[in-house]
Amino acid sequence: MTEARHEIRLVVNGVPREATVPARRLLSDCLRHDLRLTGTHVGCEHGVCGACTVLLDGEPVRSCLLLAVTADGHEVTTVEGLGTPEAMHPVQQAFRECHGLQCGFCTPGFLTTVAAYLVDNPEPTEDEAREAVSGNLCRCTGYQNIVASVLRAAELSRDTSGQEVGEG
Amino acid sequence: MKPSPFAWSAPTSLDEVLAVLAQVGDDGKVLAGGQSLLPMLNMRLAAPAHLVDINRVAEFGYVRTTDDAVVVGALARHAHVERDEPAYAVQPLLRRALQLVAHPVIRNRGTTVGSIAHADPSGEMTAVLALTGGSVQVAAAAGRRTVAAADFFAGPLESTLAYGELAESVTFPAFPPGSGSAFVEVARRHGDYAMCGLGAVVTLTDGVVTAARAGYVSVSPTPLVLDLTEAVRGAEPSTAGWAAAGELAAGQVDPEPDIHATADYRRQLVRVLTARALAEAAGRAA
């Protein structure tokens, strides 16, 4: 039996994209394999680790718990859409300044999660910053520098307020 | 860690959903937020032949509030219910419990009705439905029925929904005037499945307790509601009274052990958390 394939259209990081996928293709795999956007990392594939977090219409979601066909017609922002090496997103800048990463595997998920979080909560306390990343696992840092990065990102975002996040 | 193949359809109206569900029968499974179903598909713990994806049925995405109940449609995300101010005003236990459901990122996608249809006895929403004495509105091509919470849960991950049926909405009634509520739980990490948790409601009349009830998470195969009024009836709220209610509750649960907690530890959590939740609830009772 040949598996049925579906044509889908997504706007990824502001760019209209098309793909032809089986219904069981996860959005995470669609981004990585079909669209060759390998910034989104795949850790646990059951929603626990948070590495695959992307923004769907501006809201953070687990891309491993979303079928690509369900996302048809929607806007997706991946870590590639947050900033560039020349013009980093405040969250990327903060993770760099505060050494908020070591091996970097989990980092794309933290960056997308924190970028969206700071839009809704621009002035988190340290406790709130810690809770904001509680759904993302990091096995290197021990989280201290990640929490510092969240707080620094909030400072940087206030300095550059007016910069919108998540609409690619 | 990839789902096995399945046929997929994405109807855009209630009538279409019911027609597809009737057609696919016992091959069919409804996909809403997918935050429990997708992990099961990825791990191949479930392999339905046909997924009926209701994410395009915009009419399902509502939270409606009346004076005495909150009605949540099949596609209302947890985050939507959590933030809805009218819903909080009528049934504040919803927001209090939702803040303990996984993580915000999961709540952006997961649906309240879906978590109830999933019938997980470690789910906060199943406990809230049971404690509020709520109901599930079930739709099928052949007609509609309303199922009381007490009749909806058949066992762990098993509801009394039949093939071809859709949990179309869920109703959470308000508590009586003079009531306060609280939701507390203990989990290894914030957002994990609780080892034990409960929603509690206390009703005060002229400063004395006239009702005290609790709905539990993770200590029974289906949502368990205990009426603890006898331990505190007619008394003013007191630490000793809540401790007695906790003792009463601990004697009425029969939890299972697993790798996260022994049965004895869960029973101890019932004892302690019941007293804590009732005290907090009483503090909010007018």
C-alpha cells in the first residue's frame, strides 16, 4: 500500500513554503527533512524535553507533538527566524553574553520558548524566569546561566523595545 | 519514535466530523490538541487507522459562561480556558488547576475537553470535572446525549464514549454561594504528573463549615471524589478540623504503587494535602 501524501503550505520565518508529506509527518521532521531547516532540534519526541519548540502563529508549541498536516496554512517561526549572526535577537544575545549554553542541543527550544515568554512577561522575577524554562531540559548548564540569560534578555528587550517577536 | 501510518481527514464542521466518525467506526480516533495522543502515536502505544483532525472546526473553540456554569468547546485550548476571565469568575478552580497542567507550551496546544476524553486519572481536568459534578455533551451522527462525570470515566485512559461519538463540549458547574476552592498537588518536578493532588471545595454558612469535598488525582483508577463534611460539619474552620478531614480521606483511598511513589507515600500525601487544600479553600470561602 502506498501511503497517501498531502500538499501543505506553511509560512516559515516569513517565507511561504510548500511540502508534500504523509499525514504522520511530525512538524519537527517536516521542518528538518522537507524544508531543510535543521535549527529545530529533536530530543525526546514525546513532548518532555522542549528542544523542538517553535512558534505557531506566535505561540510556542512542541513541533514533535504537531502533525505537519495540522499546521497547514499557519505561520511557523523557528530559531532560524529569531535573528541573524549580525543582528541577534535579544534572547540570543543574552544567551551568548551569559554563557546560557554549552553543547547547544537544547538551545533552539530555550530561545523560542523564552522569546515568546518575554512578549507576555517582559519583567520576570528570577523565580518566574526559572518557571518559564521549566518545560525545557538542559543536561549541561545546570540552568543557572540559563536563568541569568532570561533575565538579561528581558533587560535587552526593554532596551530595544518595539522589536516584535514571533511574526517572522 | 514515529507514528505508524494512518489515514487522516480534517473536517471543518460538526456535521462533517460526525459523518466521518460514523463512517470510520472503530478505526477512528479524534485528534484535538494532540498533547497526549501524539506521544502515544510517536511511541506506537496507539496506532489508530484513521485520525479525525478537528483542528479546523473553528466553531469548537469556545469558552462560554453563564451565571452558574462554564461550558468549554472541544477545541478550546487549556491556555484559553486558563486566561478566560468570565470563566475564572464563575468557576475559579479551573484556572487554579490548569496552572498545574504540564507546562505553558503544552497548554497552548492541549485542549480541556481532549484531556477529559483521554480519561487519565492523573489529569487535573478530570478531577475538576468530577468535583464540580460536571458533564460531557456527546454528539454522534445518530444524536446527542449528556453524560454525567460519574458515568463518563470507565477506567484508566478509558471513557464511556462509543465509536462514532465526539465529546463536543464539557460543562463545569459553579460551586454553591459561600464556597471557596483550591487545587494542590505534589510532583517530582513542576509540570510533571502529580504523585498525588486534589481539588478541594469548602462551603461556609454563618462562619461554620456546611460542606467539604475533594476530588483526587493519581490515587484511583477513575477520578475519585470524597465528601469529607462529617469531619468538620458545623465547626469553624480550624487546623485540627482539616487534619481530621485529611485523616478521614487517607482512610478512604487505596492508591497503587509505581516507580514514582509507594502506595503508603501516596496515602500520606492524601492525608497532608487534603488538610492543606481544605484550609486554603476555606480561606477563600465568603
